[in-house]
Amino acid sequence: QVQLVESGGGLVQPGGSLRLSCAASRITFNLYSMAWYRQAPGKQRELVATISSGGTTNYADSVKGRFTISRDNAKNTVFLQMNDLKPEDTAVYFCNANWGPTMVQYDYWGQGTQVTVSS
């Protein structure tokens, strides 16, 4: 079965940094667009950053200049480097993999990793 496993979350002070990792298994990783989403308590899940199979990246306005998404296809892993963290970044961060070949979408989610930004 497909598996996405996030790691790297934790507690950090405002202005600090964390790097999240998402390891994928049993997918043809290089075909998939990868993304990080986050969901804070009582709020809808929001898209944080995406990286295409070709390496093109996009970011939510709230994290531009602070977060960097990257991927290592040889290791089937996507990363989210988070710098200058703010309390409003506190959320559960989810890894997503998406591939749409022909009239069908393959969409997979990890179970999330908690990021807490607090002094």
C-alpha cells in the first residue's frame, strides 16, 4: 500500500527553524507532484507549498521567503525547510502526493506531524 510518513515536527520558538520530511513508499515518486498542507485547530486545511515532478515550486503568500520545499527523487522524499517561524505557523503539517495520468487522479496523504511555534 502507498505510504507517506512525515517527520521533523516539534516545538520551536518564534524565529526558529524546522525541517519537515516526508518519505514516500510504493509510489512512482518522480511522477508525483508533492505538497505540504497544514491545518490548525478549528481551521480548514490550507496549502502551504507545492513542488512539481519537474521541480517547479509554489508557496502560499503567508510563507513566501520563509519556507522552502524541495524533493530528493532518489530517496523518495520531500522536504519543507521552515525558517523564521511564527506562532501562526502552528498546525499539523500534512504531506500530499498527487498524480493525474489519464482521467484519473491519484491522491495520497500522510498522517501529519505537529509543528508548534511558541515562546
